[in-house]
Amino acid sequence: MRFCLAVSHPPDAALDSLSVLPEAADRTIAHLDVDAFYVSVECCRRPELRGAPVVVAGSGPRAVVTTASYEARRYGIGSAMPAAKARRLCPQAIFLAPDFALYKQVSRELMALVRAAATRVEVVGLDEAYLDLTELSFPHAAMRRLVAVIAERTGLTCSVGIGPNKQVAKVASDAEKPTGFVVLTREQACTRFAQAPPALIPGIGPKTATRLRALGVRTIEDLAQVPVELLRERFGTNAGRALARMAHFEHDGEVTDERAVVSASRERTFDHDLSDPAELQRALATMARELCGSLSKQGRSGRTVSIKVRLGDFSTVTRARTLPQATSDGEVVADVALGLLREYRPSRPVRLLGVRLAGFHATSADGPGAGAPAGHNLPAAMATDQLLLPL
């Protein structure tokens, strides 16, 4: 069903009145994404796997697919699918356990090549990055050279999207995977993806997509026709304005090599639902200590401890507590997390349990593990959080 509410003014005019920053039409932004990264790394290690349906997934009864080769995807296998279902869809697929240490090592090599290709690079995962190519005389040729160098040095293939902003570049890089190379203007992106679902756009998740469908919005073109006032009414002022701009592929975000990391977490899905409080407490305490061990090495501490509890019926509850000062002490975080768990007292068996530390502060190299008190003045060199690869 198409959205049919009358629009009292052209959507572009409405957006112009809401824009905070002018669109930088002369920018050239690229998004580079490695094709099926985990599987590709495994195929480099074992070339005999090339061309076969390969699935990287855990081995437990509740394991999920992390990555599937394009040959496996033809059978309907996709990321986050239960591994058991993937085995049913393609019994002849080759299943491999993930080797995250190797993936991180390859990612470091990959991103060193990417950073050498542009002055501003924003790494957003182990296998993808944005590059600002505005200052280059021949940006398209530069990206083709980079793709060739990556293939030669690492054996990995990449897909590239290029556009005037990060949103266009990201959607373009996904458009013709694998080994795609798509260059689009903002207007071309609006036309090409007009009939695609709104969830194609980064930032529009499943819940927002469901709420949009309730308004009769099935496509990006539909979303572009919804009055901004209605979006602001239904989703809030800022979110409504953002949705309106997304529908027109307008985006002002700059490529930056500095990304604020404000929280980190550990969570675990159990092979079988747990109801024994002692088992849950042991699991939570272990995760809290592991999390703090990693953060201490990175010189980070946080003030807000939270837990995540997903019950057997998939209902999910979070509880949080903010401390008077930042800490990366595993025992302190474990005690707070366990206190939150005891207060909540799950009424049903638990499927997933997690712990998060947020409200980060950097800590000095010779400072105590508990970190700096809230409001402590950090040295200028430490005041900006640097990008961290996923834990």
C-alpha cells in the first residue's frame, strides 16, 4: 500500500527548511567493504575452499552464522541465521569455526593499506571504511588502484561505493556485491533505490521499518513523500527530520579518523536456558572481569555498569547503575553487575546474559586501575577516544 496523505509542499522544500548544514555537493566519499570478510580470509588460508558453499559459524546448539560465502547465500543462508537452519538449507556446505584472532590480524594489514590511500579514513569495522577522496585529482582511479593493491597483498576482494556523502557511498557499495564498483550522485541514488525498502538505508533498523510500514511506507520513495511534520510527530523532532533527509539521501557527516567510543560490552548466549542463580552469577562475573581486563589494557574506564538479560521467551530486560567515579576494576564491575542481577531476579530461565561498561574516561598509563574520577582533567593527547576494533 502506497502512502497517500496529501503533501502540502514539495518534500525537497520541506527538507531545505530543516537542514542544519548545507550539503557539501563537491565532496567525494568512498565506502570500501570486503566481500564476505571472514569467509574470504578462510579461503586465503585454504584456497581449496574457493567456489564452495562455506559458512563461518559457532558450533553450539544456538550458534549463528557470522558470514556465508556467496555460493552459500544462494541457498538462502545469511548472517545471524541459526547455524542449525543453515545446515538444513545446505547440508553440503562447509562449516568453519570463527578465528577472530586471525581476522583481526588481517584487518590490521588491510586497514594499513586503506589508510595509505587517503588523508582521511574512518574505519567502521574489521572489514569496512570510509575514505574522503575530495582532495584527489582522480578519485575513482585511486580507489581502483587500492582495490587492486588489496587483492595483490591480501588476496581479498572488495566492493566500493562512491558518492557525495557517506550514505550514498555506503548504499552504493552494497548494490553490486561482490566486487562491485558503483559511483552515484545523490539524485541517481534517489532514482536507483526508489523502490527499495527503507531498511536499505543505514540507520533505519527493524523497529523503525515496522513503524514506517504501519504508516503505509513500503519503499524509500514512499518515505520521501511523507510530510516532514508527520514524521516529526510520529518519531520525534530529530528522528523525524533525520528520516526525511535519509529518504532524499542527504547526509552531512564527515569522514573522521576519530570515533568516540563510549561503551563496551560482553554477552553470551547459552547453549541451554539457565535458571540456576549460581550459574548465572558465575557467567556474569566472568564476563565482567574479561571486559575490564580488555579495557584496562586500552587505558579506559567507565562509570555506568549495566546488565542485559534475555529470557527464554526472548523478552529482554536491562538494568544499570552509575558509580561515583570511573573504574576498570573487574571486581568492582562484577560486584555491581551481580547486584543488579540479584535485584532483578529473572522470573524465567535465561537465554542470554551480558554486561556493559559505559561513560568512558581515558586513564593515564601510570594511573590506578580504577581510573580517573568523574570530571578529572585529562591530558590533551588523551582527551579524544580513538577507534577500537571490536572486542
